Amino acid sequence: METRFNFTDKQGLVKYLAIAYYRLSKDDGNRSESDSILNQRKLVLNYVSTHEEIKLVEEAYDDGYTGTNYNRPGFLAVMNAIDAGKVNCVIVKDLSRLGREYIETGKYIDMIFPEKGVRFIAINDDFDTDHSRSGDEIVIPIKNIMNEAYCRELSRKLRNQFKIQRGNGEFLGAFACYGYLKDPADKHKLVVDEYAAQVVKRIFSMKQQGFSHYDIADTLNREGILSPSEYKRSLGLNYKTGLKSSSISRWGHMTVRNILSNPVYKGDLVQGMRGTPNYKLKTMRYRKAEEWIVVEHNHEPIIDTSQFEIVQKLLSRDTRKSPTEDILQPLSGLLFCGDCGMPMCRRSVKRGNRKFNYYICSSYKKRVGCKSHCFEQKKLERIVLEAIQSQIKLVIETQHFLDEIDHDSVLANKVRSIDLMIAEKDKEIDGYQSFRMKLYESLNEGIILVDEYNYMREKYTEMINCSLAALDKLQEDRKSILAEKAIDKTWIKQFEQYQNISELSRDVAVTLIDRICIFEDKRMKIAFSYRNEFELFSSIMNNFNKEAGKDAKEESI
């Protein structure tokens, strides 16, 4: 329905009651000075002073809002004033202040304003709906298209600029992650917040000791430690979150999990995980992992890489504790059935006044196949402890060996050893591919059925893909070795710190063991952490021993 206004002064002259609208955004780039709110206002006031038929009664502005979106507080105030019958004229500096989206801008100029009986004036574009001229119907749409094209091009440039900055390790977020602060000297760098960093370290330590996310959150809340959002606000930051459900935000299990899984705490900066599809849409969406920009070793870590990787392993496994116990058992989440590959679960039985704990295959427990693989807990933990003690002894011996030889010799042997591994992996892949090709021949000759062919082909394809991934990893390791300036012994320290242990603890188990497979005949296969590093240095030791034996033999001859 069309809205009509009839404002008259004492002389009977028709008056336009106008609202001035000013807008400034980051889209304006280097033009921000000429487009400042103050300069826009001066231009409008000067224009009104020379037009007696117009009286400026209201002003509205948007500072920091893009012209591609009309859901702006200032512009909404303009429309509310029109709908309330307070004004019948809108004045802007130019068309780009109204907006930079071609279709929406045209809709307001050609449809919405005329329907509401509103005069629209864009001063610098010399456009006035009350004094339209021949050719405006062509010129104005072209200007709107140019404004949109400007916005599109600027968006493209900004996206490229942000990509470059992220690739250089510059932090572009509005707020630093909990545990860090923006460097006062450079807002694009992160520095450790000592207080929050201690809380982060405690969260990782508690997780490694076997506490659940809920237990960690409850402990922090009980001790009155401010949650990340409340801590940011306590620092005077204007931090807001859509996840806040009460007047005071508390620690929650998801907050704990997000901290535990964030690689920023090991010194890696990951950015670009979310973004808008284009400059018109403002709804944030998660991008694919391959589109993220990751810069490793970008800033000072709070958590060392070894501990971070251990916690990631724990997060990926089912490590729920019994409702009757405070913490996890030492081997929880590390035990797997050697036949079906499913996790082992803990059971308890009472015999008289005595209680016995043992582990069984979870498939067997759910009655979906496999056998019990039953293993008594105390006996199992004793065997694992002895195996850990033996492995620590071997690793320490490896360290002593490394201390006695020079760096160049170690690197040369590391390269030689990894070349042998690469050759073995290539041979393994060739074998799998050969077997896969022979399957088709067996199918044609009627040796195997179609179902068998499909199953075995899928199995060999999976094995080939796994081997190819392992080969890529070996080749990356080779590049890293060639770039080494010193021998990496950090993994040795993980074993060295436990060389005097006399009992099995949760911390020791999750640090030194990757997984334990238990077979029905009580056989046990323990896969230690850092086994690739250990195998590599063991191979180097063997090479040195062989060369030493060869040299001794030649000297005796």
C-alpha cells in the first residue's frame, strides 16, 4: 500500500522531512577518509541548506557494515522511520552508501521507496527520484553494477591477502585462543598467557591420567576457574559467543574437548577452517580439511608434540571409566582383540569374598562373534610392565650408542636405512598389485566366484592404499632426515623419564604404548609408541655393527 505524506510549513510550502543515512565499511579500502561518517554528514548538511523544501529531521548510520547486506541496524532504522510516517525522504552521499548489491539496491530505488512515497536522493551521483532525467533508467543500473563489481573485486583481493597472511603464519582472528594473547607489539602474533597456559597444561595432564571431559570440566568449575569466555571478558575483551546459555558461562565437556584437540597448543597455527562461500553470503560454513591453512611451529607451544599426540590417540578411542571408579584403568583404550580387532573390555566377577578383574573381547561380550580372549588383569599388567622395562632398557642402549658416533654418520645411515624401507615397501606394493591382477585371471578361469573376487579385490586395494600411504610417509621422513641439523632424540626422552618405574601407571601406559593385541591362545603383541623411530635407529646400529665387523675382518686378513 502506498504511503503519502503532506507536510506543509506556515507559508503553505510542501516540505520533505528527510532522514540522512551514512555508511562506512572495511570494503571502502583507501577511500575511508573521503567516505568517513563525518564527511558524509557535512555533504548532506550542505545539500539540505541549499534546498528549502527539505528539512532534515533524523540521521542514521552504519559503521563497519558491508554494503552487500541490508540487514544493518542503521538502515533498518531508516526503514522504521519511513514505516512510522516520520520521514518521506532519504538522502545519501552516493549510491554505494545505500548498498553495493545490484539487485537489492535497484529494488529499493525502483520499487520499495516509490511504493512508500519516499523521495530518494544520492548527492554525488546527481540522482533524485523527484527530478528524474532521461537516461537514468540506464545510468543508475550501470552504476549499481559497477558498485557491486567493485565489492566483488575488493572481496577477491582481500581473500587473497588473507590467504597470504595466513600462509605467513599471521594470526587473523578477532580473539586469541585460550592460553594465548595477541602480542601488544604485533597483533598478528600469539604470545603465551602464563595463567591460562597453566590451566591448559592441567587439562592435558588430567586427560592423560585418565579423567573424562566431564570430570575435567566439573573439577575446573568446582575450583572456580573462569571458563575461556568469562576469562576473556575478565581481561576487558568484548567477547561474545552464541553458545552462552546462562549469565555466567561455565566449563563444559565440549570446551574441554575443543582445547584438547586444538593443534594451536603444540605451536601449529590452523586458520581458514570456516568462511563464507562468496562476498554476498555472510553465513559461515566449515571448509574441507585440505582447504585449511596450517603453519607448523609458528609460535611458542604450551604442550609438547609428544603429549599432544598421546592425547589425540586417547580422544580417538573409547576410554570410558567404570561408574564406580574415579579414574581409568592403566590399559583402558589400549587393549584390542588380536583376531577381530575390536577393543577389549573389562569385567569383574566375585568368587566368595574375592573379586577378580579380567579383560574379554567386546565382540564376544555383545555375542556378535569371536571368542572371549579372556586375560586376568593383574597378570596382564605384570607382563606389560616387564615388557615396558625391557623396551626402556633397549632405548637407553640406543641412546648410548648414538652418543658415541658422529652426526654425519648417523644421518648417512638413517638415509641408507630408510632407503631400504622404501625399497621393501615398493616391493610390497608390487606384490599386492600382482596378486590383485591375478584375481581377475582366477575369476575368468572359474577358480573363484564373483563374490570372492569382489571381496579379495577390495581387500588388496585397501592393502595397496595403506602401503602407498606408508610409502609417502617414508619419503617425507627421508626429506626430513636430509634437512636435519641435529639428531632428534626427543622420543628417547619419553622412555628415559620412566627408566626407574616399578609399577604400571596410566601415564606410563598411554605414553609408551600405542596398542596391545591379545590372541585367544594368550599370545600378546605390544606395539610401542615411536616404534618407527626405534626400528630406524636399530637398523642404523646393525649397519654400524656390520661395517665394524667387516673392517675388523679385513684388518685381520
